[in-house]
Amino acid sequence: MAFVQPVNLSARGIELVPLALDHEAGLRAAAADGELWNIRVTSVPEPENTRRYIEDALRMREEGSRFAFAVTDKATGTVLGSTSYHDIVPAVRRVEIGWTWYARRCQRTHINTTAKLLLLTHAFETLGCHVVGWRTDNFNHASQKAIERLGARKDGVIRGHALRRDGTIRDTVMYSLRSGEWPEAKAQLLYLLDKPRS
């Protein structure tokens, strides 16, 4: 049995549902809001590659290395973006959270914080993870700040680690959060979600 089982996670008007082929049109529309595939430090699929993006995610789910979700508006079912557990290591109860992106209209809203709260709660409180990790491009400063706001600690930088979509080689910044740090991180996430937004 796979470590990460299919599950729907919802709170505060959004729902994370297992990514499926019938999300193709919704993912394409979400990515088109801001032409996000043009950002060189993200994993957003180009419109013509959206189906392959989903097929790759489903293959990785079968292999047990990634479990992708469509992030949706709970009331309407509209796809807002996508996020995943990946680099899943059941033996040490570790997952990473990544492959995360949202339509431009959803950025700087409660959506990403809520999705992270859902994923972290499920990882630590249901799956019994000892650690949750993140990785991001060394030039993706917005992503680094967002990860740090979650309470994650910077583990270090892997230099010359991966190719970007434009063929250049990126350095990867690694972060993690351990189970003992989760209660404080959870309290901080709830505080951020409940405080008035300016």
C-alpha cells in the first residue's frame, strides 16, 4: 500500500483533490492567468504540455515518488493551481512539498497558506511524518520567503543541482520542518490566516 493514499483536503473555501486528467482544462486556464509558464524558476506547464504534466504526475504517483493535487475553489470546483507531495520516503517518514503554483489572481491571498496548512497537517498528524521538506531555485526569492514564513529551516544549498526549463543549471535551496517544530509552525500558520489582510 502506498504511503500517501488518495484523499481530499479542504478548509477555508479551498479543496485539494488528487490530480486527474479531467483537471487538464482547469490547469491550463489557471496557468494562463499570468502566463506562468514564462517564469523560468517555476514548474508550471506550457498550455500544450498540460496533459503531459498530468500524465507525468500520475506516473510518479504509481511509482510512489509524488502525489499531486489540484487546488480548487470548493464552492465552484474551479482549478486554482496545483501542489504535490514529492520525494516521498516512507522508510524515514519524510515527504517534500513542491511543484506548487497558482493562477496570478490567487497569489498573495490565503490560498497558498491554507494549502500548506492542509498538507502539513495531513503529513504530520495523519501520515506520521518525522520531517517535511521543501526545495526551491536559488533565484526564486519569493518562494524562499514563503517557505520561511511557514517556519521551515534552511538546511543548505545544493549547487549545480538541476536544470531549469531554459536549460541553465540551478542551485537548489533546501528547507525542512521536523515534527517537533510542527505545533509552533501550525500556530503561526493559523495566526497568519486569521489576522486581517491589508
